[in-house]
Amino acid sequence: MKRSEINAIMAEADEFIRSFGFVLPPFAYWSPDEMKSHRAKIDNILSARLGWDITDYGQSRYDEMGLFLFTVRNGSQADLAAGGGMCYAEKIMISKQDQISPMHRHIVKAEDIINRGGATLALELFNSDDEGNVDETTQVTVFTDGVARTQGPGEILKLQPGESVTLMPGNWHAFWGDGGDVLIGEVSTVNDDLTDNVFRDPIGRFSTIDEDVEPTHLLVSDYDAWLS
């Protein structure tokens, strides 16, 4: 992805998020130079990988396959392993109309995916088989706002604004905006995008950046290069 494209997506996303009364935290608006000036006190932001995350999954087709994310808070793997402390995470995301977030599952993370506003959120769901692959034969049971729902493998679950679904480790899922763009909330156990995403197809989690302009704000995937 071009850095100019990423900058434009950030501005558009911020406007969309604010239209629903949600405001990103102050550090979201720091420039790269401001991030550097605060470097001594932002170890938690960097280690938890809080911040902007825009991906085309390495496919260079963002409008067709991509996702906007901002990690607002994230606990530690150490607390999760110990069974106490900050064992949770929260993201705000935008899935554009017909923009696929491709089929994947998580090894550890359980998550609530919440339609916070906009159009319908569509999710294609499968179970895992004994080897952890997509099981195209068994019915899928998930909880939508606490109510058990069973549907066929690959059947599309549609969530209206205000509705949510709880996905457990091993629940394969792909999702997209149906009929328009969707603001999505995610509340989960500790998030680890480096090791806890398993994709059905061999794709990347992060984008390669063409630095055609200076960044407005840094992505979480920029932190090692810019702030180490």
C-alpha cells in the first residue's frame, strides 16, 4: 500500500468513527515526531501494539480485501498466562461495503464482534476439524448477544447495528460490510496479531508500505522501524 493511501484512510476512518460518537484516544493524533518525543513514556503503547492498523493482507486490493483497525487497549500475554491482571483487549474497526476480511481463526483469542453502527455486518462461519482446518460438514453454534444460534457450515450470519456475536478459538470466520460500511467493535482476550492469526489461504497479516509521502501517524507495524 502507498503511504498516501494509508494517510487518506486514516482521515476518512476518523471522520466515520466520530460520526457515531466514538473518539480515539489522544495518542492516535500524535505525529511521528511527537511519538518520538514521548518515547520514554510510551513503552506500554509499543509493547501492547496500541494504535492504527490498516491492512490489505499483502494483496494490494484494499477495497476488495482489507480492514481498518485501531487497537484501543490490550493486556499482556504474561497476565493471560498467569490467569489474572489485564487479560482483555479492545479494538474499533471499519469493514467497508463488500470488503472481505479473509477466512481465519485464532489459537487463543476469544472475541465479541459487535456491529457498532452503519450497515449490516456479514460473517461466514465454520468450525475447525480435528486438525484445525475448516470443517465444511458440521453445524456451527455461536452466541449472539447471549442467545445460542446454530447454523449450517458456511452460512452467513448477519448482524444489525447493536448486535454482536461471540467467537471462540477455532471458530473460522470471514466478514464484510453488507449494504454499506460498518463500524465494528471488538472486545476480546489479549490480542496478539503476530502469532495468533491462522488464515485459510497463505496471505500476510500486515501490508508492505510504499513510502511515497511522509506518514501522518504511525501504524503499529511502523513502531519497530521508527521508534526502536
